[in-house]
Amino acid sequence: MYEKYGDKAKDRIYAITDKKDGALRKIADSEAMESFIVPDNIGGRYSVFTPVGLLPIACAGIDIDEMMRGLKDAQKEFFSKDFKANIGCQYAAARHILGQSKNVEILANYSPELSCVAQWWQQLFGESEGKDGKGTYPASLNYTTDLHSMGQFIQDGNKIFFETNLIVEKNGYNICIPHDENNFDKLNYLSGNTVEFVNNAAFEGTFKAHLSGKVPSIVIKIPEINAYYIAKLYYFFMVSCALSAYMIGVNPFDQPGVEEYKKNMKELLNK
């Protein structure tokens, strides 16, 4: 940036850093760069809706005003004291009950666009619950791809897990399957249908198979993938995670185990 723009580079750089400390804070102050603050009381896995997440989201062209609208609506829904109306509480309760007999929760995602959301979910629950010898191990899989590598184990292997399916009701896979005059693959019975139709069938078929294989399953559905619903989904998982952690008696907002390996690394690096 400095090689290309010289002193004007500082007008193109935004720093997201600590309010007072850290190397980036010193650089931002010395170069008079515009900066945003990382809140001291919010851990990384909960920081999606702080400047750490919102600035790059906005730079990617995503409407953060729509995300804020989703968060406001989510707060009304997922802080409701009516258990029957609050699906955040219901999910936390369901996974708590299943966690009494199962050691692993699989988040099965059927939309490739949500693969990074699933990885974030894995960190959220792993880092929040995994303390004091407690917690359900979170593992995210992308179906149908991972069905080829893990489907056998899930269906017939050791029953150590339950499954949470993340489903997009309208995923927009509107590519129509054509008719093949030769029908070499014997798949002309699918012609005229969309990839979305096939994807939904993959979910329903897998769901039935895993239930018959005695794998307890939860289904979470969002209407479509957009800024509004993704914000609600993140909020839903954050609230559910905090409740889940409190139910097993651990603090969902610290990470002492992470600090331990950092300490060891610093010692090994002679810091």
C-alpha cells in the first residue's frame, strides 16, 4: 500500500485493534489511521457483530443494516421467556438432553455457502463448552460431500453422536436437469427437476437413514441465505451456546485451555 500510494496509504487503511494497547494500536496512532475498537469483554468467537466482523462484511458488499435488523428481531425471539416460543432455548435443551448419552454433536450442512458458518459453530461450542472435563464435542460436516467419507460410520458405526441438520428451505439451486436422449446413466427420471429438488431429496433420504440407524437428529431451518437470516442464525447459536454451557456448569465466555498452549509456545520460543 505504501509503495503504491505513498503517504496517502494511511487514508485507505482501517485498523481494528485494542483501545489502548498492542502493536497495531501504536501503528494506527503514529500514522493517524482511522481505527475501530475491539471490545475488551467480547471473545473472538462472539465478535462477529463487532467491528472485527462488520467491517470486512461491509467491504464484501453485504448489507450490515439488514444484519442489524436481523439481530434486533433475533433478540426479541431468543430472549423470550416463553420456552415453547423460543427455539434458542429449545435447541439448548435438546442438545443438553442428548449430551447425557452422546459425546459428539455433528452439524450437518447441505449448502456449501454455509461451510464457514459451520466451522465458526464448531469453534463457538468447542471453545465455550469444553472445560472441566465437560462438553459435547462439536464436529461440522458438509453434505453431501462428507457423506462419502463419513456416511458409513454415522450409519453403522459407534453410536457416540447425535446430528443437527442445518437446512436452507430456498437455496436457489435452480439449475434444471436436462433430458439425455441416450440415457447412459439411467437418470432421465430426474430430467425437468432442479438441483434444489435433488438436494432436498438428499437431506430427506439421509435424515430417514440416520434415524433408522439410531442417530438422534435435530433440524434447524432458515428460509434462505441472506444478511437478515444469517444474522439471526448467528445470534441463535450464540444464545443457545451460552445456555448450553451454563446448563453443564461452565463459563461460556472464557477459554483457559487456549491460554495454556499459548503460554507453552511462548516458553518454547524463549519469549
